[in-house]
Amino acid sequence: VKALTIQNPWAWCIARAAVDPEAKTIENRGWPTAYRGDLLIHAGRRVDTEACDHPLIMATALRWSGYPRHPAPAWVPPWEQGVGAVLAVATLVDDACGRRGMGCRCGPWAVPGQYHWRLSNVRQLAEPVPARGAQGLWTPPPEVEAAVREQLAVPA
Ligand SMILES: [Zn+2]
């Protein structure tokens, strides 16, 4: 299995795709990959604070918060928790849409000019698994993979 370190709030938005069909299922990368299969979604230690008012992230956070069913709460941004940890497992099914992201149908999360890594079957971990991140696709240490698999084996 491989892992990918992604800054929050982006990694959190992928984890939300486990229950929110409008959450992030496209990971934009400047490089293609031949890897297919399960991918551990690891939130880096640093939060991309400039992205926190991105409209797609705001909308994902509002759906998460239950707004407008509940009044807007004074919530701690959920992406400030679980940093430096594996948040979810997704299946990487594809990394290209034919035109390197120009005029494709990958949806609102896709950035033109990037490779669109399409993620499906997102499973959010109840307990984020702490791990050191790395550049590119990396192989998680056995104890991290074991801790993730243990959670996946538990029926939700
Ligand atoms: Zn695309």
C-alpha cells in the first residue's frame, strides 16, 4: 500500500468523501502515477491556512457542521485536528482524464493543467493514525499500515 501526504484542509476534505458525496474525490498533482489501489490519505503537519476560505472547503465544512439545520456553531476547524496522521484510505482508480485536466469532467475540485487523481471508496478512520509524512508516494511503516488495517476491519 502507498500513502500520500496532503496538507489540511484538503486531506480532511478527502476523508469527508466517505460520507459526503460532494467532498473532494480528485487530488490534483503535477505528476502522473502508475500506482492503482489503496492509498493512505495522510494530513501533513502544516495547515494550508490560505485554503481555509476556499469556497469548496467552506461548503464542505458547512455540510459537516450541519448548517443550516443547526445555527452556525463556534466550531474549531476540524482540519486542525488529526494533522500529522493518516485520516482515511481511498482507492486510487485513475490519474488522467485524457487531456491533462483541460476541459475535462472531473468536477469542481479538479484544477486545470494538473493530473487528476481520481479517488473512490473513501474510508475515514475513526482514529487518525499518527505518521511522519514524506514527499511523493511513500510506503508507510508496517506498524502504521497495521493500525490502519485494524480499523478498516472493524464494521462501522
Ligand atoms: Zn480531469
